[in-house]
Amino acid sequence: MSTLDTAGPAAASIASLWWVMLIGATLIFTFVMSLLALTFFRPGIGRGTPVAWWLVGGGLAFPAVVLTPLLIYALWSGERLFPTGDPAVAQVDVVARQWEWTFTYRNATGGAVRSSNTLHIQAGQPVQLNITSTDVIHAFWVPRLAGKIDAIPGHVTVLQLKADTPGVYRGLCAEFCGVAHLEMQFAVEAHEAGAFDAVIGGLPPATPDVNAPRGRP
Amino acid sequence: MTDTTATDPIRLHKQLDRIWSTAPGFGRLSAVNHTIVGRRFIVTAFVFFGIGGILAMLIRAQLATPRSAFLGPEIYNQVFTMHGTAMMFLFAIPLFEGLAMYLLPKMLGARDMAFPRLSAYGYWCYVFGGSMLIIGLVLGLAPDGGWFMYTPLSSRTYTPGINADIWLIGITFVEISALSAAIEIIVTIFKLRAPGMSLDKMPLFAWYMLVTAFMMLFGFPPLIVGSVLLEIERAFDLPFFDPARGGDPLLWQHLFWLFGHPEVYIIFLPAAGVMSTVLPVLARREIIGYIWIVVSIVAMAFLSFGLWVHHMFTVGIPHLALAFFSAASTAVAFPTAVQFFAWIGTLASGRPQLKLPMLFLLGFFFVFAMGGLTGVMLAIVPFNWQVHDTHFVVAHLHYVLVGGFIFPMLAAAYYWLPHFSGRSPRHSLGITAFWLIFVGFNLTFLIMHLTGLLGMPRRIYTYDDAAGWEWLNLVSSIGSFVMAIGFALFTVDIVLQVTMGRRAKRNPWGAKTLEWATAMPPPTYNFASLPSVTSRTPLTESGGKSDNLAIDLARGQGYLGFVRDGRLETLGVEITSGRLEQVVRLPNSTFIPLFTAMITGVFFVSVLLKFYLVAAIGFVVTIAMLLMWTRGWGDRADRGLMSVGLGEEAPPHTEVTGAPSNWAMTLGLFANGTAYASLAFGMLFLWVVAPNWPPPVLLDPSVLASALAVVGLAAAAFAAARSVAPAALARAPQRELWLAVAGAGHGAALAGFVVLMTAVPDPTRHAYLAATFVLLAYVALHAALGVVFAAYGIVRSRAGYVSALRSLDLRIGAQWHRYTAAIGLIALLLIHGLPRVMGS
Ligand code: HEM
Ligand SMILES: [Cu+2]
Ligand SMILES: [Cu+2]
């Protein structure tokens, strides 16, 4: 379930963001702590340093130099993770309730079909999830594939998911949702193209009550 | 006038002590003195820290091993909710409130806080509200929805029991003390300083507390409004957060985090204030960049109110908005870095001593720096999507809170303990305690970042061994027990030092702020006479005969070195310049704050138990008792200028425009206005964002009733303004007539609002109806209180407390009348305007 053992492009991009930030943070931390140590091991070392160096240099310039590129990098990678809204992408409607997940495959040939607590996707293909809840707030999270997004009653949130290779990925509810919050786990099964069609074909038809989520975005 | 000028310090001490002291035995319950109440806040806060700590140990014991059967989910949910709640609301905030109460008057050169009885009232509200939560915990009825109580989980459908009500009502009760402390701290810093202490000569700690208090003033009202709305929804089914009926769970999140994010800075700033106070003393030089620091504190305060959305990055907000809040969040790094480097620069150019408090300050640097860095990471949106609600966040928040609050507060404990107790330590248990806490802390929380990255969400009561989290959790648990031993040792050390320490010599650290000019432990009145300040380091200067300010003051060679009329007196100054402005007369010990808090408790407990009739009575009696506080209080004749010693004179506070209580009303109305704005924001937010709008029915509010309300409000505002015009003030019948008109105006407005409220068809049907109803109820309540305050003004006038010179009571009332008129008109605008906009 590690966010660092990635299996999809979204998780991979965030993991590299993490490694970059970890290195940066370690350098900054070491630098600041060394300064601090120097003030004790070499007392008076800063007596000749103009006050402005500390305040302008340390207080303003230093964070500006660090944060500006970080924000730009983050904005760029966030933009790529946002759902494209491309109509060609397969759509699955996700409904969370205490304490189960229901997945409705809207575009399945032969009418919408449904599965519970297991989401079937095709490996290498992106899928767009339209997520809502019928009771309290939950959160949909598959650590190895992508970041999480809340399932909020009355709203629909959107997450784009893609697994690079076939396999089973564990998912869980990340927003505290009551006594069985822990039990609200699910699996994402990524199949090869052929196998995927067979699995979808074998799913029961969706009953109307769990049809397309309603609510404001 | 019976001036007794004593130059004999012992005699002066006896005279002052007689009027400032608190009776022994049961009389202690009547204490209002800031030294006593401040100490009580601190000790009580540490008791709650102990409780929160035990809960933390239960959490860590449960998580130490996979599939542990120690606590089930029902208990575990209560335990982590109460841990978070106790630490945030019952420990952190009250602790710094107590420290501020104890220190501020001494640092500013005053004899007490501006409103001693309010301090005591706030303290009792805190104790009673906190006890409600703890009793709930003991009975197994504690809240179990997490410390931010997200709806709909905390709504009646999904949390049917009393648990959530205990949280909402207990915390709101406690928040009375936060708001009263905020007002009191601001007014004290603004007005009760030693003459000559202009704002730019104020100790930095006072600047930190000033900004913190303002943040509390604007931060707590949204939480209180949210809690009240949620309680109304739970009790009476008015659907503010129910999406099926036009409510929205996101409204709760906005209101909560509008409070919750500033809250984190509210906790951090006082601790940073301790850093900026203690560090330069132990570095043996003045802090560098005083002005820079002041500016960055203010910048932090402003920024922190624009960041709340970074707790909501996963609720599906458009990317551009996310980017904005992300950038704003990282921008906090600037004011933080300014302070960080000002501290390091001060150390680098001073001669730092590695004394015990310094050790804890270094602990702060290490731990908080790390928390700040992970904070920047969390502000980066994509990364947040991964680690939000995982143990990474748990680790981050403890790095920030323990680093940015606990370590500085422990430093403060060791630094000021000689001042509190008059004793200094005999042994060095404190060093061992530091290392246990420091190592234990990092052992617990450093690897917890990894636990989170490996996918462990927060708030789960157990885990299986498939995920690879076992050893991480075990190490965390071991570390937390090491830390617990450290805290136990700290407690033992403090108790030993207080009971058996050596007598400390005065000003043991060589500090330059005024609190060290008092005797140790401090006398009830702080200073036998008040200093005149001409620099930022008052302790190094002396206007008196000896070169020792403390001795000069004890000999009565400053201001007010005497007792007049047996009254408790201190000085008030003009806000910016610190010019002498007034003699502030303060109340001494009384049981009335305790009784008032008890009746307030009756109100809250009856709301909890749904005895609404008793609650209504409790509310009315509470208001009546608060008004009773002023009985016999004030002057019945004009005094004019009074001597304050050193050849200077000033009028009493009842005869100046900038009296402390006038400021208190202004600030109270700021808070009230924030609450009102939150309510109006809620209504508009639902209209724009919530599902199931537009509502099934649009109201067409009665024009007649609205017109009645408008006329009433206008009359009240106009009459209130007339009642404090010089001409009216001079003549009792005239001013009483105007007050009667103001009261009648409020009465008419009240009638209008009640008619409008009763015309709202079934407010449980839709959030629009519910919001309209509550908005009207809010202004109706204010109009009703307007009637009371107008009548009260007449009573005061009749009793002889008002004259052209002594207009304080009426000016305070006039503020209320004008404010009520304003919010009433806004309410009418909203309820008439909204249906028109929606209908078109
Ligand atoms: C003294 C040692 C402490 C330990 C060992 C500790 C441990 C923990 C742990 C393990 C959690 C996560 C529970 C979960 O998500 O399942 C937690 C949550 C929390 N802690 Fe602490 N904590 C300590 C001190 C503090 C302090 C000093 C504060 C604040 C001033 C604090 C504030 C919180 C808050 C706000 C939460 C979130 C509660 C929630 O999720 O509703 N903790 N703590
Ligand atoms: Cu869930
Ligand atoms: Cu959950």
C-alpha cells in the first residue's frame, strides 16, 4: 500500500515530487541546524554580520529562492494530474456508503453493470471516476495508483486513475467515517484488454438506485 | 481624599497588600487577581495535558502491535477524538492564556489585567466546560467523530447519541473563556501600560500576545457559529449541513477551518513570543530586527486567515483555486523565516549560554524546523492528495505543535519558575527530562512520516501485518513511552523545585523586562509604585535615587506609590504614544464570577439535556448577573483630575473616552460581527454551492413587519446617538428620554422580527428557510438585549452614575444600539434580496 511503490503515472509523479522535496528539505534542515550549531561552537561568529543579512537574506531571499521553483513544479505536475475531461476516457461512477463501495460501469457494452468493493479497470488505460457518497464523507484512495479524493454527499468529485500493469491494488477509505472506517477497503483489479472485457461482461446489471451520482460539482 | 504617602517600603507593602489580597480558605474561590487566576489557568491546563497524554499513551499502546485487541473501534474513536480535543482546546489555548495573564501586567508595568472579574469568569467557564468533556469520557459518552467533527458523520442520523452534543456544547462553553481572554488581553496591552511605554517600546511578548488575541477574536466566532448551527440541526432538525434539504457538509468544513487554521498560529505565536523573550536574555544581547519581527507577526496573522482551504485540498476544488491557496500557504514561510533567522542572528551575534531553558529552545529549533518543512510539503497540492489523512499528517502536526508549542512552553516553565515560586532548582533533573522528551519525541514521530507514506491512514484502530507497518508502529510506541517518562520527570522536577528549591535571587537570568522588577514570588499588587518607561529595556534604567529600578519602585518612588480611598488603582495610557491618560480603578475579589459561571453552566447543561425551559431561564439569569457586576461600581460624583504621584495628574477611567470597558465593547462587537458575518456567509455559501437549491418555496417577507423593524432600528440608533450628545448628557430627563426612545425602537424592531420569524413556514424543510429563521433569531436576540441595555442605561442614570463627564455607561450602550441597527438592516436586506435574486 506504499505511495512510494508506485504502479500508475499519478502516484509516480507525486512520488518523484516527494523525493525532490525530501532532498531539498534535508539540505535546508542541515544548513539551518549547522548555522545554529555554529552559534554555540563558535560564539560571536555572527557579530560582524549585518542585521540585514539575517532578515533580508534568511527571511526573504532564502524562502523565495526555494519556494518559487517548487510552486511552479507543483503547479505543473498538479495540472497534469487533474482529470482531462476527455470524453473518450472510460467513466465509472463510484458511490460510497457506510461501509461499502459500489462501482457502476456506465459505458459497458450492453448497459451499465455494477460491482461492489472491487473496481475493475483496464491496465494502461485511464479511467475517470465520478465519486459521491450517500451518507457521510468518505475518501477514495489507492496509494499505489494516485492521490485521494473525498466522496461527499451532495457533491460529485472526479479522479483520474491509471494502472500501468495488470495486478491487484489495495484501496481504502481515507476519511474517518464511523466505527467500520477501517473495514471500508476495496481492491482495484487491473486487467489485460481481453480479460477486462470478459470481467465486465460477467458483472450484474446496475439497479437504478445506484445510477449516475447526482449533485453539484 | 485621603492620600497616604509612604516611603517606608514595608508600610507601603502592608497598605497595598491589604486591599489587593484575596481571602484565605473558601475565599480563594473569589480570587480575581491575575497572578492567581493566571497560575490556575496554567496548572489546570497541565492537568488536561496529563489527561490528553494518557489518552495518547492508550493510542500508542493500541497501535504498537497489529490486530491488537486492547481497544475496540468504539473506544479508540473516543480516545483519539478526546486526545485531539483536549490537547487543542483544553491544554494549548488555556496554557498560553494563563501565561499571558500572569505575565502581561508585570511586563507592561501594571497592577492587574483590565478586567479581573472577567478573567475569573473565563477561568470557571473553562473548568466547567472542560469537566463536561472529561465526565463524558469517564462515562464512555465522549465524542467520537474526530477533533474536527465533520458533518454528516456528526449529524444526528449518524451519531445519534449525546456524544457529539457533549463536544459541541462543552467546547462552546470553553470558548467563552477564549473570547473573554482575547478581549481582556487586547485591552490590557492597549491601555494598561506604564506611562512612557509607547507601542514601539513594548516587549515583544506583548506584541505576540496582542496579535494572538486579535486572531482569537476573529477566529473563534466562526467555530462558535458552526457549533451552534450543528447543535441546532441535531436538536431541532434545521438542515444546515444535510445535502438532501439544501444544506452542505462543506459548510461545516469551511467554518471549522476558518477557525482551525488560524488556531494553529494562535497556538504557535505565544510560543514564538516566549522564544523572542527568553532567547535574547540567554544570548546576552538584544534581539535583532524588532520591527521586522513585529511586521512578520502581523503578516502571519493576516496570512493565516487566508489559508484554511489547505485542509480541504481533497474535496474537489478547481485547480486554480487550489494553486492560490497552495501559494498562500507556502507564503507563511516568509514571516516564519524572518523570525527564525532573527533568532539565529541574535544567537550568532550574542554570547549564548547553554542554560536549561536554552536547551528547550534548541529543541524548538530542531523540531519546529522539521515541522515547518513538512508543512511546506503539505501545502504542495499533489503531494497533499497522497498524504492527506495519513500518519504523515499526524507526524507533521505533532512536529509543529510539540516543536512550536511544547518545547517553548517548557523553556518558559524553567525560565519563569523562579519568578512564580521564588525558588531555583537544586538539581539537574530537567536536563534528563529534556533528553528523554527530545529523543522520545523524534523516535515516535520521525519514522511516522514513513508510516504515512507507506499508506497508513490516520484514525484507524488497528492494522494487519500485510502492509509492513509493524516495526514502524512499534518503534513509535516505544518512543512515545520514553517521551512520557520525560514528561513525568519534568513534572517531578517542577514540583521539587517549587517545594524544595533554593531561594532564588532576584532577576536570575539578567533579563531586562519589567516582570523581573517585582519581588519573587510577586506580591498581589505587582509593583508598589509604577515605573515610567523610556526604552525597550526598562530594567536597565532608573529614574529614582538608587540605580536599581526594583528598589525604587518598592520604595514608592514611581507612580501611584500610595493607597487612595482604599481603592485598587493602576494607570491607563494612550494607545500608541503610551502617554499617561487615566487612573483605572479595578475590582477586588468577589464570588460573582464563580456564581455567574455556574449559572452559565446551568444554561449549557440544560441545553445538553434538552431542558430548554431551564436553559432559557439560565440564559436570562446569566445576562442579569453580568449586568449585576456593575452594581455599586462607578462614581456618583465627578472627580476630575487626580494626583498620580511624580507631580502628574490624570482623570479616573469613568471620565475619559478611551476607558477600558468602552474598548471591551468595541472588541466584543468585532467578535459578534464576525459571528454574524459567518452566519451570512453560510447562507450565501449554501445558495451558491449546496445541492438541492433553489429551495421549494421562496419567502415573501411581510412588508409591514419589515417596515416596523426598520423604523424601530433607525429610531434606536438615532436615539442612542442623541443620548450621548453633550446637551443630553448634561440633563438627566433628556438623556433618559432618549434612552427610552432607543428601548422602544428596539422593542418595535423585536416585534417586527418575531412576526417575520413566525411567518417562516417549517424551517426544517430546507436550509434556506432554516438560515432565514436563524438569521432573524440572531437579530431579534440583539434587539431584545437592546431593550435591556437601554433600560439599564436609565437605571444607571437614575442611580447617579451618569453626568456630562461620566458618560461611559451610555457610550457603551450606544455602541450596542448602533451595531444592532446595522446588523438588523443587513438581515432585512438579505431576507428580502435573496428570494428576488433567486426568483429571477
Ligand atoms: C505527548 C505525546 C503525544 C503523542 C504520543 C501523541 C500521539 C498521537 C497519535 C498517535 C495520534 C493519531 C491518532 C490516530 O489518528 O489514530 C494523535 C492525534 C492527534 N494529536 Fe497527539 N500526541 C501527543 C501529543 C499531542 C499534543 C501536545 C497535541 C497538541 C497540542 C496533540 C494533538 C493531536 C491532534 C489534534 C490529533 C488529531 C486527533 C484526531 O485525529 O481527531 N497531540 N496524537
Ligand atoms: Cu468510509
Ligand atoms: Cu472511512
